Amino acid sequence: MQKIAVIYWSGTGNTEMMAQSIADGIKEAGAEPVLMPVASTSAAEAAGFARLALGCPAMGAEVLEEMEFEPFFTELEPSLGGKRVALFGSYGWGDGQWMRDWQARTEEAGAYLTGDAGLMAHELPTSDVLEACKALGKQLAS
């Protein structure tokens, strides 16, 4: 059974809820989700997966969380070439610039993005967003 990492940082629980729904979709598609907060893994471990779902909310002036997630992602970036990657996260302000920047970095690293765009939730994910997360997980697994 193919293992797919779902790695996330969540301060309020919103991005964690999205991660769980993505993991549910992966499982429904017949793959094995490996769900873990970013503090519980390393870039080296993450690089061992061919498929990754990465989640981080917008922080500050629409940037990735700077203490744990940004250093993790910066270290992982050179290993993303050829991998299928899904990006997701929540935000409370702005227009999603953090996600557009993150997508560009991921594509420049040579990853193949799953989904048309990074999946975003404004504040608490609605049932529609959680269903979209599940669908993204299924797409990543197929």
C-alpha cells in the first residue's frame, strides 16, 4: 500500500482539521496516510515520500509559519523535484498571497502540484472546504 505523508503546522486547529480530511480522502482512495505535525518529522523523513500533502496557515504578512514550518520547507525544497505535492492551509486576512508564493516555490523546486491551486480555508473550514480537502486527498492518492 502506497504511503502518503500529510505534514502540517496548525496554531488554532483549522489547518489540522484540513489535514485530517485530506488523510481521510487518501485512505478512501486505498492509500495509507501518514499524518504528522511538522514538529514530529524532518525534511529528510519527508523527502522519503513520493507524494506529500503540506499544510500551513498564513501568518503575519501572509507568510508561512516562521519558527517551524518555514525552516522545514526550506530544507525540504531541494528534494521536491519529481514529487506530487498538494498544498493547503487556512488564513484570516489577506487574499491568499502566501499560498501563491508557496505554490511558485514548490513548482520552481520541480514538484508536480496536485489540484488547480493550493486549497485555502478562510478561518474555520466549512463542510464544503472539508469535502474539498477529502477530494484533494483522493486526487493525490490516485
